[in-house]
Amino acid sequence: MPRILIIDDEKAIRNTLKEILEYESYTVDQAEDGPTGLDMLIKNKYDVVLCDIKMPKMDGIEVLERAQIVAPDAAFIMVSAHGNIDTAVDATKKGAFDFIQKPPDLNRLLVTVRNALDRTKLVTETKTLKKKIAKSSEMIGSSAELEAVRKQIAKVAPTDARVLITGPNGAGKEMVARNLHELSNRASGPMIEVNCAAIPSELIESELFGHEKGSFTSAVKQRIGKFEQADGGTLFLDEIGDMSLSAQAKVLRALQENKITRVGGEKEISVNVRVIAATNKDLQQEIADRNFREDLYHRLSVILIKVPALNDRRDDIGDLVQRFLQDIARDYGDKPKKIDDKALDYLKGLDWRGNIRELRNVVERLIIMSDDTITEADARAFAGK
């Protein structure tokens, strides 16, 4: 049940708000001043806080600023009889979800509280998703080949050096990129991914750098590009070998100057972004064929990390299969199945041209088609080889 804290020095206001919100089935607590409210925020978890601005001991803006440290997930709704547009803007800049004037309109209050609760739920779900993504980016296996990659990541991640990740499709290049981000000083910032192969060449520049309203026929409003979205974090350019030459030129300029210009715009925008790129192509050959800029290659490849194909690290297949059995069972809401040693040996001997992605698909097929224990006969029948 959603939990709400009211911080206000006027007892009548507190009681009125409490009565209204409890009628809507919310759990409501009260604090008569800022210090008391902060103590309650430290001791308890609240989804929404209704906070007066003009109070003795500590005003609401100071409560809001301190709450950003002790209770960053709580959505603050500032309430005041003395507010104006400047007050509302100031509160919003300092992290308030919304601003309501006293005496509050009942419908406006309830709608704002519901919206704030939706925001709090979204923040919680985002954190859960990030944890899930972090777990999914764990590199499974203990082979010498994978250990060498891990050592490179550990050395490179704390720096801002650009990294070019190479390797076949499905080998785990995205996982390497995620590990580099999560172990970096930018881990608290965003990691924005762009699949350069999936975006038409005529749209890639708008995708990366954004565009101004009216810059082309379908540009009905301004758009913020991936470089700006990744400000303070990491931009992962996957399949960069498929990027058009004109887009390559603009990426090169952005890397050289740490500035971008939106399509149709004239203003230069400073960006603080670490770029990690990946490709399954031989970029040296692409340079020779005049499909890739050599100067961009050298800008991107300060550090080169080669991800080995699954066929080159077969010792990791057992660990990967066991993880997939657990993960897929969790996704299905079922009990994990077992696999016998002969079935595992059979899988280790196959040719995995599709790498880890193909192995996971085969394990999922075996889970669906087999009984409680996956046997060698199951593997031979359903591995699709």
C-alpha cells in the first residue's frame, strides 16, 4: 500500500490532508516540522511527501534538498500559500515532482499524488531492471580465453579510454561493453546503445546527434540524439562497421571536439561521453575497401578487445548451459531442469557458429522438449545440428 508523509507546521492542514488521503486508502504519517520529517524519512520508506515551504526551524526547500540525500526515491510535492511561479520553478529545479498552492484543490491534489506514485513506481522498476541487466551482463565461464578478456576489462574500465570490441555475432560483445560501463567511473550515468546496422543510413545522423524541428519533412518536433542522452555516461555504438561514411565523419568530429550539432541546427552542444564501439567486421579490410574511415578507426581503437568465439572456449559451455537452465526456468516461472553429463559432452562437441546466442536458443528448446532431465538422446534429437 502506498505510504505518504505530510510535513506541515499547521495541524489543521495536516489533519485535512491526512483525512483526504486515507479515504483513498493511502497510509499517511505526519510531521510538524522539517527536522522531524527528515528523521521519519531516514527511518521509514515513503513513496510521496507533501511538504509545506514556509515552516519554522527549517523551510521546505531545505527539507527537499536534504531529502535528495537521505530519501532520493521519494517524490516531493511542495505545498504553499505564499508560492508564485519563481517558487515553483526553484522547487522543481531542486528535485520536486510538483508544486501545489494552498488551499489545494481536491481533484488537483489527488491527481498529482497519483502521478507522483506512478513516478515512484517507475523509479523502483527501473532500478530492478538495472539490477537484472547487470546480472544478465555477467560473463559466464572460466576458460583462459575469457579470463584474458576479463583482465583487459579490469584494466581499461576505470579509464575514459575509447574501446573497440571485435568478435563474431553472438559472442558477447555487448556484455563486454556493459562490463566496461558498470566497472567505470561513469557507472551511475546512462549507458545508451545504438545498433548502427539497424538504423537506415538516412536516419543515423538524426539518431546520433538529434535534430531541430523542421530540419526535414518528418521532423515535427525537436529530438535529442544519443550523444546528448549519453552525456555523463557511455555511448555504445554496436555494429559500427555498418555506419555510413557521412555519419562517420560527424562521429569523428564529435570525438575530436567533444561537441555535436543537431541536424538542421547551428548551435554547438558540448557532450561528455565515453564511446565504446563494436563490430563483427574486419575494419582494416573495410578501410582498404574505402568503406570505413581510417582516422575514425584510430580514434575508436585506443584499446582493442577481441571477444573469442564460443568454439574457441568450449570449456565454458558447461557453465553457460547451467546458467541458461536457471535463467530460462526463472523466466518461465518453473523449476530448473537438469542435464546429464553425456548430453553436456555432446553439446560441447558441436559447432557453435551462432556462438552464445545460438547455445541459449538450443538450451531453451531442450527445456521445452525434454522431461525433468535432459539426456544425450534429447540433445541429439533437438539440438538442431
